[in-house]
Amino acid sequence: MKRIAIFASGTGSNARKIVEYFKDHPKIEVSLIVSNNKEAKVLDMAHRHNIPTMILNKALLKDRDYILEKFSIFPIDFIVLAGFLLLVPKYLVDAFPKNIVNIHPALLPKYGGKGMYGMNVHKAVKDSGERETGITIHYVNEHYDEGGIIFQASCPVLPEDSPETIAKNVLKLEHEFFAKTIENVLLD
Ligand code: GAR
């Protein structure tokens, strides 16, 4: 079994899709959900599915010994960032080489980097008059949105689309492709 930890800060709709996709999977399971926000809806979803959860603040995330010990207890093979807003520390990148992936709601390298998350991304896409946007699934390194790209999919941006419409279309792509891409990476 490959054991995934999903890191998420908010609603967790991607996390939910991933949990549902790997329920009853013969080789992959979601064994932990980590959040930096104790109010995050993703935690309710985890409880409904009986998946253990862990709350981390910025300081704990920086505590190498604490985190690596916890992850060895579970144990964790692979980390998925699904709407996780804190920077992943270098020790964690080093401890899980090529085993941390993130989803970004735009076509990287455009509209990435610090502060580029959620609606900020879609507003920037709209303000720049882009004709298309999409999703990027990529390996994680110690810089925001800079690791090697694994998969991209795009959708058109129509002149009349609001940032909210763009967000909806992008989220649909995320739900369609994220879990499958994780499966491809893990079973490669
Ligand atoms: C997703 O659109 C994801 O791409 C984005 O946060 C959203 C989380 O939605 N991530 C980033 O912007 C990271 N830079 P969800 O909580 O419903 O899965």
C-alpha cells in the first residue's frame, strides 16, 4: 500500500474527490489529512470518512523532528497539497523526494508564486485578458509553484467570464484530473 497524506487549508473539495477516488483502491490509500486551519471544512470530511487528521500551525510545520516522527508513525509515503497555503519546508521536500505534489489553479509558470492562490489567481487571469487558463499538477520544491510539471489541462476564458466563472471551470478540471494523475505518478 502507498499511503497518502493530503494537506489542505480550506474547503477540501479536491481532498474529498481524492478520498472518494482511492476508497477501496487495492494499492493506494489516504491515511492522513493535515490542515493548518482547525476550522477547515476538510477536517469534517476526513472525520466522515474515518481518516485521521493532524492540525499544524506554522511553527509546528517548521519542527523537523516532530513532523518526521509523526509521519513515520502513520507512516506516510506521499504528500498531496490540495489547497494548502503554507510553504512546504525544505526538510520535508528532502525527506520526500519526488513524493510531494501540488495542484495550482492556473497554467504555470504563469500566475504562480507567493500570494497566488484561489481567487487571487482567477482575478489576475481575468485582469490580464487571458483567453485560456487551466490547472497545473507539479512536484513540490521549497519555492512556491516551481517544481517540475507533471500534468496540465486548459479551459477557455470567454470575455464575459467573471473570476467566479473562471474559478468554477478550473475547479471542474481539478476534480476531473487530480486523483487520476496522483494514481499515475504512484503506480508509475
Ligand atoms: C484549488 O483550486 C487549488 O488549486 C487552489 O486552492 C483551491 C482549493 O480548493 N490552490 C492554490 O491556489 C495553491 N496555490 P478546494 O479546497 O475546494 O480543494
